[in-house]
Amino acid sequence: MLLSTLKEIVAKKKEQNIPDFVINNFLKEYLQYPVLAYIYSHKKYKNLIFIGGSCLRVCYNLPRLSEDLDFDYFKKDFAKIDLEIFANDLKKYFKNNYLIDVNIKTQASIRIYLKFPILKNLGLASNISESDFLYVKIEISKSNFVKPETNLIPISKFGYNFIAKNYTLEYLMTGKINAILNRVWFKGSSNEINVKGRDFYDLYWYLQNKISPNWAELEKTAGIKTQDEFVKVIKEKIEKNVSAKKLAYDLKNFFENQEFVNNFCENYKNIVYKNLEAAFNQK
């Protein structure tokens, strides 16, 4: 059963002294697979394009965890996505196949929260005031690209098998750059955290793997025309907004090794600038 597998994950991670806030994301990662298997085995939903950090994790072995499932769609494939039907289909799927009655919360912006009432059963919500729900968010957006290149990648993990549809890495990187430049995100007691650490880790991953964005699309979406201009804009964004504290606030949730997170964040600028130089021959 699904619940017994989740209990095994919790027990193993606790033996390794991994913080509960990271264990939660290991559980979310596992729960992503039945969701993805459902979507990519469904004739109506299988044309959704898997994007974001979870796509990199599932399809390209990104070293960090990821908590959400993000998808793009094209109008020709979905003249109108009926959010309520999609959400209820997912609810029936989990109840019929895993005997878990998932609570659904939907938002008008095509965002679904699957609420799994399992944290107390797993020993991750011992305080009476703590929520029993583990959330897995699904967000679906209309694609900003006109004719992007896509891949079909066979996935086999945790006993689930499906073929995921996603953008090629250059288009995924273009989307990530747009998020870095335009995402509005505030956290902390005084809204002092205004960047998502995961975005800037993913930028490092793209650069380390010598991946470039689609320059024609980046010009359309961000007005960036050349490699030199890209390097300048990225450095300006990092200098203005990025600090070790801001990066670690978000990024700590996605790695087992917290010391690595702290060291990575403290040395982020040096690491990324060297990778920018290597990727685009900047001196």
C-alpha cells in the first residue's frame, strides 16, 4: 500500500537524521510519481508539458528535491481545461488505487493542491495544532512559447512507468531564466526573502551542464539578445538580490546535507560566475 511505503521512507530518513522538513519533500517526490503516471497514461491529459524543477529532477536527474508539479499547455490541445473535472479525476484515482481519500483545493489560476491526510500517521505532525495534510501542488499554465521543441522521455521509478512530455533543455532553461528575472516571491517575517533559492541552484545546474537558453525565445520573453547581455543581466540580478541567507531559506528544504547547502550558498557567486565564464567564454 502507498501509506506503508511512505512509512518506510520516513523511517529510513529519520535513521539518517534528516530533518523533518526535508523528509516532507522526499514524501512529496514519491507522491509525484503516481500523479505523473496518471497524467501521462490519460488520453486527455498526456499532452500536458512537464516543466520546472520537478521535470529536471524526474527526467534529467537534477540533484535536488522538488515539491511541486508544473505543466504548460497549448490552446490547441486544451481549448478549456476543466479544473474541477481534472481535480476530481485525480481524487478518484488515489481513492480507487491507493485507498487514500485526497482532499482537493483548487484555485482559478489553474492550480490544484492535493491534500494528503497522512502526516500524523507518519509521525511528522505530533503537535495537536499541526496540520495533518501533506500538500502536493499542481500548476498548469498556458505556454509562452510559439513552436517549442519537446521531448518524450520514458520514466521507470518506484514501480511507476510512463512517458513524460517536456520541453528540451534549452527551452526549460529559457523558462527558468524568465522565472529568475520576473518571479514575485516574498517570504520571511518581514518579507525580506525575495528570491527562490531553488531557481538560482537550477541556474547553476544548467550552466554546469553547458546548456544554453533558446536565444530567439529569450529575446521575445526577456528582451535579451546576446550572450554578453545575458551574462550582464544575470550578474546584475545576483548582485542586487542574492545573498547566502536568502538562498538557504528556500534551498535547505531540498537537500539532505544541510552543511552542503550552507557552503553552496556562501560561495554561490564565485561558483556561478566561474560557470558563466566557462559556458559563455566570459573573462
